[in-house]
Amino acid sequence: QVQLVESGGGLVQPGGSLRLSCEASGFTFSSRVMSWYRQAPGKERELVAAISSAGSNANYADSVKGRFTISRDNAKNTVYLQMDSLKPEDTAVYYCNAQRGLAPLFDSWGQGTQVTVSS
């Protein structure tokens, strides 16, 4: 059974930083591209960042490029999202998933972790 458990969200002021974690189980983590998505109130879920199975390549949405960094630890089955220079428009619930092409692999999502950027 696939499980994705996100953590690390919280309330932060504009310009601040947060580091999100996602611990995965129930599949061969080290062989999968992993990704972070976010969903803001009233908006569709969007892909934020993705990282190759070995961690050597990463891609980012234009809106977060240069501010967010995705990384992974295959020994811990965990993917991270370091978020710096946060903006109010980054406020959303953040989720992780494995990736298949341009789509999330798993239909089932974790509970997500709330990130709120506000002064």
C-alpha cells in the first residue's frame, strides 16, 4: 500500500524559509521520479518541482525557480523541498507524489502540509 506522508509546513513571514519533507513507502522509491505539488484555495493542484530517481536532475515551475530546491535521500525514502524567499502567493497545501511523465503516478494523495506565508 502506497503511503505518502508530508510534513514541515507552517506559518512564515514573507521572505522566510521552510523545509518540507515527504516520507514514502509501499513502492520502490529509488526508481521513481518524485515531485512536489501544491494547491491553493480555489485553484487546481499544480506541479512545483520534480527530481529524477538518482537525484541528479531537477525541474521547477517558473513561479518557484531560483527560490525552491528539491532533493531526495533514497536511503530514507524521503523527498524534500527547501523553500526560500517565500511569498504570500506560495500559500497552499503542499503534496508529494511519484511522477509518470507529466502526471502524478498515484491517484491517492497524502494529507499534505499547509504552508501559509503572511505577515
